[in-house]
Amino acid sequence: MLNVRALVAGGAFLLVFAPARLAPAAGTFCVATYNLENYLDLRTGNRHPKSDAARMGIRESIRQLRPDVLAVEEMGGTNSLLELRASLRSEGLDYPHWEHVGGFDTNIHVALLSRLPFTARRPHTNEGFLLHSRRFHVSRGFAEVDVQVNAQYQFTLIAAHLKSRREVPEADEAELREHEALILREIIERRLTSNPDANLIVLGDFNDLKDSKALRTIIGRGKNTLIDTRPIERNGEGLRSLETRASPRNISWTYYYSIDFRLDTE
């Protein structure tokens, strides 16, 4: 049986659908997802490009993970992805296969880097929905690819980056995220309906709590329920700095931007 190591970074999330019957296979492969936080070449609005030191830190993290397939969120344009790919290759980590998915948001995107070949690509770049009689679009789109691990085993990977928890004037942020989750679940159902024995990984930054309506929608119920593979990683959770009221970043659930209040120590 194939052993899958599932890794997440940057507050991301990974879900798996495992059918009762799996094709026999040998070996291990690693899948990871990583929110790069504005991996841009140029400043766009209030988003600033990564410094050389920040890019180096990201590459070091990826080299430590050494995933066979890596999904990234908050990627800039295609040039940004190809720069990261070329830099990793120069440092000994080659990803010959890649996918970059555009969406309604023209600043940040979902992208994939893979050591394993893609046998099919089904990008979702123009998904929309009605909310209170107003038309909205899924901001970042969804990447969907079939990945060939070896002659006996392949899987489908769907990568997403749902609406953040930042408030926006257009609509309630939670409702927007829930509708994006509904569309993602529809994509999952279509895949499992067309191939009930598909090996499916759904991953990315879902920007919500594990018991939220959006996450429950994506996980689903019944025979097509997804399995939560999210690892628990402690990072001083529940502790507070002596110099600030802001809690340290929670690796498992980084769904919000913490506001930093400095304490008067005099």
C-alpha cells in the first residue's frame, strides 16, 4: 500500500478522500501546502514583494520539507512562480512540473510545483455565485490536477485559498467564504461522482476554524466524507509575550491577523 506523508505549513490545511479499495503500490510520497504570504515581484496596492532574505527563508523551509508535490497560496504572477522554481532547482530541488491558476484576484494566486507528472489539468478560474442578489467570483480560483505517482497509483489534487477573515465592504466575509466552500465541494462531488474510486487530496488555506460552516461543507458527509490529516504543531500556543498582548502565531490555525499592542513597561 502506498504511504502518503501529508505536511502543511503557513496555516494551511489538507484533507484526503481514501476509497475502500486502493490499488497496490510501493513507496512513499510527500504532499505539502504552504501560504507564502505575498510572494510577489512588484508592489501591488498594499502588498509588498518579498525581500531576498524572506525568499531564502521560504526556500529553506521547502528544502527541509522536500515535498514531491507542493501547493502554494499567495503566489504572484507566473514569473514569480518560475523564479521560485528556478531558485529551488539551483539549490538541488527540481520541480519539472508546475501549474499556475489565475482568478478574479489578479494579485495573488494558487500554484503547484511537482516532481511527479500531471496527467490532467482542470483549472477553475471563473467560478461565481449569487449572494443577496449580487454576483461574486471566487477570488483565487481552484487548481485541480491528476498526479501520476507510478504505474499503479495516481491521485487527484485540488488546491484552494478561500476568502480571508478580513472584513470587506462588499459582503460579510464569512458568507463569502461559505459560498466559495460550497463551490469547492461541488468540484469535489463531481470528481467523486465521475470516479468513485479516485484517490483525492484537497488542500490549501481555508481561512477558517475546523468546526466552521465552511470547513464542514468542504469535508462533507456520508460516503464522500474527507479525512482531516492536519498535523498538530505547538508554537507557544496559549502563551503571551511580555512585550505585547498579541498571541504568538498558531501554526495549526492561523486564520486571523493579530493586532500588536505594545505594553508600557515604564
